[in-house]
Amino acid sequence: MRVVEMMMGTPYFCRPESNLGEATELMWKGNCGFLPVVGSEEKVVGVVTDRDICIALGTQGRPSGEVPAADVMSKRVYSCAPEDDVRVALGTMREGRVRRLPVINKEGKLVGVISMDDVLLRAEAAGVGKSAVVSAEEIVNAFRAINTHQLPMVTAKQAAA
């Protein structure tokens, strides 16, 4: 199954200059915890999550209306294309250790968002005698890889101190 068949096709997004209050309101309205950040050329330049917002507001001591999304967004964007197989999207999620991907067309424009939830909810078999689009094992393995905690490496010098 292709990504376009599972993705949410009218995604909420924000701009780099949008403040965190605006981004939070969009997440509230869209019932999502992730926003692609779309720049002036209508291309995805980053992503911001509800966790990014929470940590920024908890550590910066500034009101949400004063913090632009550009200050907290991740500039490393993992994405997929609408024509990609869902397994390709899962592989990208595993690689980037992310649960959501912006779906970007050939022109580099945002056309959707696909999440682990989308894959999980739509991956079941489509009737008696049919096989699942993505196996439960594939989904569980991807989710495990995404959620594996990576502890900081401690060097011998740090350990001796």
C-alpha cells in the first residue's frame, strides 16, 4: 500500500515565524502533536513537536507568544513521498527514530503527514483470506526501534571523575 492511501492529506503546519502559542493552537485544533514548518518557498524547512514546545516553554522563561517556531524546530527533516510504499515510510521512521513524517511531493511541497498511528490503524487485512498490508511484527519492530532510549555515552575520563 502506498503512503498516499494512509496519510492525512490536509495537514496542519506552521511557519518559522509562527510563535509557539500559534503552533500550540494549531496542534489543539488538529488533535496532533507534530507540525511541519513550511518556509517562504512553500517547502518544509523543519518540524516542531508538542515535546519541543513543552521543553522550550519550560526552560526559556519566555511566554509562548515571544518564541518563534524557528527557535525550537528540528531542522533535520525525515520525510517520504506520497507514492512510497508504507514499508519505506516505516523504514524512514525507524532510521530517524520519529513517529511522524511529512509527506512531500516531487516539487518539495507538503501534501500530507503519515504517522505510526495511521499505519497501525489502517494496516489490517482488508477481508477474509487477505493478508495485512503491513504485518503486526513490522509495526512492532519499527515502534521498538523508534522508542529505544539511547543513553549518552560516558567516556572513561568522565567515569573516573
